[in-house]
Amino acid sequence: MANTASIPVIDISESQGDQARIAKELVDAAAEYGFVYIRNTGEDISLAQVEHAFSTAKVLFQSPLEDKQRCKIEENNQGWSGMHTETLDPKTQRVGDFKEGFNFGAFTNGKATQPIPKSIEPCEVDLAAFSESCHELCRKLLLLFGIGLGVEPSDFFNKAHSPDEPSGSILRFLYYPPPSTTPLAEEADVRAGAHSDYGSVTLLFRLKGQAGLEILTPSNRWAPVPVCPPGTEKDPSPPILVNIGDLLSYWTNGLLRSTVHRVSFASSGTGQDPNVAGVADGESTTDPRYSIAYFCHPANDTPLTAVPSERVHKFQGGLATANAGNPYAERKVLTADEHLKMRLQASYLQMYGNDE
């Protein structure tokens, strides 16, 4: 069995009561790992919503190619992307990612504001509700981060992510075909290249038994991230995996880590080879893999200066030290929108041109 990533599991449900304690646990996990599992979120996102979203994703990716191509991704980061369209680690990848994706932008009155495949039009209202629930859960987490960091005011992050302001927030469906249908993949190839996330926080929903996600540890080794960490195996649904994105790391001067991660083909390994992480017990990469991510971004014109927090101001590590191995740790831009455009131009070479 591979040495899996050691990531805390935190119950954020209202029944746990002590908001200050939960906030501290979240901040400590984000500062040390950049990732945290959250459980008992049925009061925020129901099991039925998650199951329906995965069912919709499977219908979407099984849609006729011409129907998906009609909705191909544009520079606004919305739409369908086919195999090898996105290259998350352009400096090291031989070819683009071995995956398909579909990005949903804003919904208005239960309707998508972009073309979507006809096969999922009956699910449009439910998708809008799921997207809204994801955004509100992110804002709940961001409020807790504000409390845990002692930000003044504590709702600083929450207000910056108002659903009423234009932003880069995206609900993303992902499909990774089984290795048996990707015969051109070479040993060094990955399903999704090494990267950090572009926004503030990400919610990741996964299905039991489907391996592949790995994080880069401080020792520069890849470690698999189990879908169901110890103690959650009997939960009705796997816990939601939350990770810190670049913007929250910028805002906190690197105190909260934006950790590099990838999706690999690896089916074996013990962690001795830093490039082969292996998989968690009971999981496999031999089957198709589906995942759903919600990337939460602040309003486009939000400045990325350090937040008013004594703990952040006293942090001595700095971005480059805290986010070792993350090529995007250095703050190069002034606003959330500028950062998003920089990252998209690096990932979608065909769309933006190879001279970027």
C-alpha cells in the first residue's frame, strides 16, 4: 500500500457548535497541508445533489461529439474541453491532459448563460441549484478562514466572493477515460498535469474507489489522496476535499498553502520513487474516473494585497517559502481577474497561441 497523504478531516456542521475551534482547525490544516477534508455537510450540500450531479456528468460526457463541440470552451473559461485540450503543466508535459472537462459559468434564474449539450438541458435547474450551494459552502468556509486568521472584519473573504459580482467562479465536470482506451499514453504521462488551483478555494467531489489524485509533499514526493480517508469509509458520501488556491495564498502572504497536485495513471508504487506515488488501499486507476470541482473566485476587480490580519502580517515565511515547488507562488498580478487570465493562457496554448 502506498504512503497516502496525511490530511485532516474536519466536521464543519452547525451541530459541532464551537465556530472558533472549527475555524482554527481549518486554518491550521490549510497552513500545513493546503488541503482539508470536510464532512457532515448535508446541511450545505445534500447527498442527493451530489449524486444527481455525477449522474448528469456521465450523461454529458456520453453526449455525441458534435453536441459537445458546439459548446467548446472559449476564452471566458466556459464550455467543453476535449482530450489534450488543456495542459496544466506545460513546462514538463509531452502532451495535454488525458481528460475531458466541462466548465459551467454563471447561472441566471436557473438557466446557464452559455451553450450546454442538449442531453443535459432537463437538468439545468438542478445544476444551477448545485452551483449555488457550492458557492455558499465556499463562502461559509471563507468566513471561517477569516475568523481563524483574525481578519478584521472577519467576513472580509466572504464579502469579496459575493455571488452578485462578476467573477471567475466555475463549476467543472471532469472525465478521465480508463488507461485501456488511451494506448498512446507513455509511462511519464499524467491524466492531469501538476498545478495549483487558480482561485481562492476549491471543493472537490469524488467517487469511491476512483484513485488518481496526488499532492506534492514538502519532501518533494508525490502522495495519493484517498477518496475516503480513515474514519470516513462508512459515511453515506465521501467527504468533500477542500484545497487552497493561489489567491487565498496571495491574500495571506503564503501563510495558507496553495499546494501543487496532479492526477496520475499510477496503479502501483510505495512512495520510494518520488515520481510514482501509487494508490490508496481499495482504489484503482484502471476504470474511468469522474470528479466534480467547484472553483471559487472573488470578484474580478478584487485586489490581492495582504489581508488585515495580525497573524498574516507576522508570518515570516513568505509566498516562495510557504509554497515551495509552486511556480505560481510569487505574486505577479494585482487583481483576481489578471491572475486568472495569466493561468488560463499558460494552460490553453492552442486557444491563446504558443507565444504566451
